[in-house]
Amino acid sequence: MRAVGVIVEYNPFHNGHAFHLQKAKEATDADIMIAVMSGNFLQRGEPALVSKWTRTKMALAAGVDIVFELPYPFATQKADTFANGAVSILTAAMCHSLCFGSEDGDVSAFHATDYFLKKHDHQLQIKIKQHMKAGVSYPKAVANALQTISTNEKLIDLSKPNNMLGYQYVSAVQEQKSSMHICTIKRQNADYHDEQFSSETIASATSIRKALFSKMENTEIIKQYVPISTYHYLMKYKQLYGDFHQWENYWPFLKFKLLQSTAKQLKHIYEMEEGLENRFLSAAEEANSFYQFIEKIKTKRYTWTRLQRASVHLLTNTQKEEMMMHGKTAEYLRLLGFSKNGKTYLNKMKHQFHLPLISKLSSFKSEKIALDIRASKIFALSSRKLLKEEFSHPPIFYDKRTQI
Amino acid sequence: MRAVGVIVEYNPFHNGHAFHLQKAKEATDADIMIAVMSGNFLQRGEPALVSKWTRTKMALAAGVDIVFELPYPFATQKADTFANGAVSILTAAMCHSLCFGSEDGDVSAFHATDYFLKKHDHQLQIKIKQHMKAGVSYPKAVANALQTISTNEKLIDLSKPNNMLGYQYVSAVQEQKSSMHICTIKRQNADYHDEQFSSETIASATSIRKALFSKMENTEIIKQYVPISTYHYLMKYKQLYGDFHQWENYWPFLKFKLLQSTAKQLKHIYEMEEGLENRFLSAAEEANSFYQFIEKIKTKRYTWTRLQRASVHLLTNTQKEEMMMHGKTAEYLRLLGFSKNGKTYLNKMKHQFHLPLISKLSSFKSEKIALDIRASKIFALSSRKLLKEEFSHPPIFYDKRTQI
């Protein structure tokens, strides 16, 4: 059996994701589709719209065969750490190839860029630092630095967010000496950050979330951009748990945490560096919403994403020393769900997996998974039902005939 | 000028308190009435119904001339620590006498009891420990132990809550070699813990609070038990800040704090002893309200009050080492409010005060007051307006002609 791996957040799953899955399967001639998916908190430092369980169901309904959780120490991090965690999981699960979406869509350009960057690493690092000192963002600084070194090779444009992420995957595959083949699919329409709907069937997850939170718009508008299964799961979630998740729901808790903490205590929190703790403390007393809070502390140096990530770590009380316990690669495969085909693959291949496979939380007694559990508890603050699920929810077995 | 001191919580101020003030003034022939009052969190480990500022106004409207805050490290503690803090403040403010309410009402019996207890201390401690081991509460154990030693002296019944507290005041006066005279007034009707109204004009603060939180009863019912000024301040508070304060309002924050903490971290919290941290952690996930939470961890050994106090310290993140920084007596006099007479007294006497007088928080740069500030921030979580007041509120000057 040949498995292709994808690295996803599915916040929520939409037609663009479905397109990618279909193309990935075609391009790699795979029988099995494995997704490694962020848990309840995401790379940009945000709570997911709906829990990882519901997002797993969306993925399985759309043809993914196995969903593993990308653990918290990788999911809420900068692109390189995120990529290393995800690649290590797909490699450990014996994926034949890794397929990601990108603005570029040309796999040889990714390989060339990786080779080129490694070759000129020292020279580039100096130039990147210069650009960043001048106030340019990291992706932009890398792109600018690249332009200053002439080459005949066709390199990718690293200022595009999905190219940058893809490059990190390729780099992680190299670094980890993973045997996975690389495949990339050109993304259709919709930029990552688009807030408006711009096509008839493809929309960014950002614009879909915006529509879901909008009090003005009818949520039915998203129907044209997501599979019907996604739509049903979203509506069912709202009905069961009362609401979708967003930062503002957690703001009172973040504020409380800040009001009861000293600067010295905050310094132990991961990503709380360079006096950020004092900015957090003074902004907390003034701000009346999470949006206002971040607006108050945002600078050129502290981007919105960086501040959101620090806020997530504060919310989950993630200490620096806890993060340091984790290496650059994952330590377990937490199974969130599987299809019938996925089950066959697991039964056949699990003995060859490089990492322990966790189906039941209670059977994995290790401090290594503590941050995942804490993050789920905090995510579930709003709902006791949700809180219980972290401990009692079995991996989802998705059978086409019976579910939704 | 002759000042009489009272030790109060005024949660809220009622006719019983007014009766005590009048009798205290008569009995001591004082021109000035000074109250030392708990801040926003009280001795039984509860948030006060309304902020310390509003409770100060109630006191001034009822004839108190000066209100000092009993700092957090004394206000949220067992009777002996509470008493020592309060007595040290009244002594530092040059009070001529201390007057408290008690079930007994006979000052010579208090002196006799204090003398007797100190004389037989060793013998009594052994017996008290025996009774407590058998599962009896501390006040009851003291009362039982006393009965086993025969004497001709008339001793007070220490199983009555106000006798016990009064005894602690008398004992603190002795210990601190305070020159204050002791005076006690027999309490009228209404037991401390009464939840029902049992007289026409005197009701316990407990029963008044119960009526205020009741959805069934009209709040007008309390009018007969409190001065009209108290009633107005209560109604104004509810209008300004939305609601009265009670534990259930803080429960989501306490739960969040527990969900994001490890047992090791909780052990640093004051009063978190003997494995209590593990009981707290497991109860937090199950409970849906503060009431449910305490019900789950309550045992003979861990009384409701003890658990509430530990919960307050957890809510304010009060560490053991922070509490240890404070001695047995207070370190400053935080002025919450004063009348015209109070102003004259302050002007005349403040140079003789044994402790620094704080009128403006910003002029007292000391870590010593950090816990008071943090407690007020946490208390004010529900309201930004309330939060600002801790820093900007000047002591209240109450002039009979202008206020309410």
C-alpha cells in the first residue's frame, strides 16, 4: 500500500482542500491518504474554529484515510519547527510521499531552492539579518536576500506564504533524511489571507471563518465553498457546544492570567522574551478585548502572529522548560481517526512505524503528551462535554455508509 | 480627641452594625470612631458583596469617622492572624480603646479567659489536639478542653463565633502590648450564620446577602434591616457595575487556573497543603460551579472556610513566599475614607501614627502592598471601571450634607 502524506489545519475543511487531496492522490498514485493535523490550537496562535475531533471527521468525510495530531509543541510554532514535527510524523507513519500546496507548484524549483539556500547559507544569513534589522518581515527578508545572489536556477518566491511553508517541508525532509518523495500542487485561486470571497467555489479558510462569525450574513453562504459534510459538521458543532471558538472567547481568561501574574512569573512562559512580559502586563489592564490587547502591543518587531502565539502559550501556561523537553521531531503518533482503508493500512503497517501509536490516551502514560492534554482542557473551557472528550474520545472510525 | 476602634467587614453594613457603633461610642465616651475593614476579599474566603470603596461609604454614612483597609495578608486568614493585623492597625492609629461585639458581652470574662488560657496553655494545647484528632472543629475543641480544667472564674464560651473572635482580639492586644482598652458589647439577636430573617430590624449579613442574590424575593425586603444609606449604595452599585460579587462569578477563572496548572505549581500557593492540590485538580474538571467544586473536596478535615480561603489565594495567585514576607502585624495604614471629624483627627494625630499613612497608592512604592493591589485587580475582573478605581480612587471624604 502506498501512502501520501499531507500537512493540514482544516480550519475548516473547504473545497480548496478537497481539490488538493484529489490532485495529491493522482500525482502520487497513492492508495492511502494520511493527514497530520494541528490539534486545537493552530500555527498562527489561534484556537481552531471547532475541535480536532470534528475537524478529523471533516477530513475523513472528504477522503482522508488516517488523521494524526500534530502535537502542541510543533503545531503552535514558527514554520520550521511546525514543518519538522509534521514531516517526522508522516515519515514515522511510513508515507511514500509528501504532497503540499504552493503558489509555485514546481517541485524541482523547491529542490533547487533548498539546495541553493543551504549552499549559500552563511552569506544569506548575514543579508537576512540586515533586511530584518531594517524592519522587513522574515519571509520578505529571505526573498530580498535571495535576489542579491545571482543564479541561473529557477528559484521559488519565498515571500508567498505557501511557498515558504513548502520550502520548510522540503528542508525538513532533507534534514531528517526522510525517504519521502516530494510533490507539490499549484494552489487554485484564494490567497491564504483573503477575507473576501473571490471565486465561485474556492474561498480561503479565513473568509469562511469570517462569514461564520458574521452576525449579518447567513451562514448558508459558505455552502458553495465547502463540502456538504463540512457544512453539516459545522452546524452540528454549533448546536452541540453552543458556538465556534475564537480568541475573544478566551480573552477573559487571558486577562485574568495577566492580572494575577508578576513579570517574573511571565518570564517562564514560552516565547515571552525581551521584555514582552511588561508590555503584556500593562496592555491587559487597559484592553477590553483580545483585539484591543494585541493592537496595543503590536509593533514592527512583534507581529500579530508572534503575539498570538505568545498569548496561546500564556493561556495554556506553557513554560519554557516544558517546551525544551521536546526535540525537533515528534515522539508519538496520536491517532485521531481513520477510514476502512486507513484501518487496513494501520493493521498492515503499524509494526513498522518508527514511533508509538496512541489510540487511547489512558494507555500512554508519558509526560510527553502533557501539553496536548492541557491545551485541550483549556480549549474546552467553554464546555464540560468538550472537556470530557479529550480523555474519552476514541479515534474516529469513519464508514461512508453510516456517518455524518 | 479620644478614638474607639472597631474591626469590621460590613458585608454589607446593617442595623446590627449601627447598634454596635452607637453602643461602642457610648461605652467608651469616644469622639472619633475608627474602623479597620477587610478589603475586597473576606475572612471566610469570599469576595465581598460590593467593593471596599462602597462599603467604606456605607460605614461613613453610618457615623464611622475613619476607615482603614485591613491588608490582604491579614484579612483572608484564620482568626488569630486576622486579629493581630487589625489590632496592630488600630494601635498604630492611636485608638484609645477597641470595642467588639460578642455573645458574652462581659469584658472581665474575656480578660479572665485570656489569662486562664495563657496560664494553662501547655495543658490545653494537648487536650485541644486530642479533640481535633477526634474530628472536632477548633473552636469546639478549645471549648471542650476548657471544660476539663476546673476553675471558679467565669470564662466565656469559645464555641460562639463572636466570643472566639473577641478572645483573639484581647489576646492580640496583650501580645502586642497595645495600650488600647478593651470594651465589648453584647450582640442583639441574629446569629452570625443565620440565613433567615428572625427579627424586625436586626438580621445577619448572611441573610441580607441571601435576599440580595435571591431571584424570588424583592430586594426591598432588606430595607428594614439596613440603614437607608446602605440600601441606596447597594442599589447604586448594582446599577453601576452590573451585579453584586459572589464566588460563582469567579468560578470560571478558578477553574481555568486549575486546568492550566500542575500539582507542582499549585504547591506554591498559600494554604495549599497536605495534598490539597491534587484534590483541587481533580475536582476542577468535574465541577460545574464553585458550590459543586467545594462540595467535592470538603471533608471533616478541610472545612468549607478553609477551602474557600485556599481558593481565594489560588484566584489571586498568592504564593507561600509572598505571605511569608509579611510579619504578624501590619506595615501601613491605607486610608479608605474619612469624615470631617476624621479629617481633624488625622491632621492632629497622624504624626504620632506608628505606621506610614497611605492616601495615594502611587505615593507608596513598596512591594508590601502588592497583594492588596492584585486582590483588587482580580476582584474587579468583571468591570474595567472597577479595575481603574484601585489606582485612581482617592480616600473618600464624606460630608453629611452632600453625599449619597
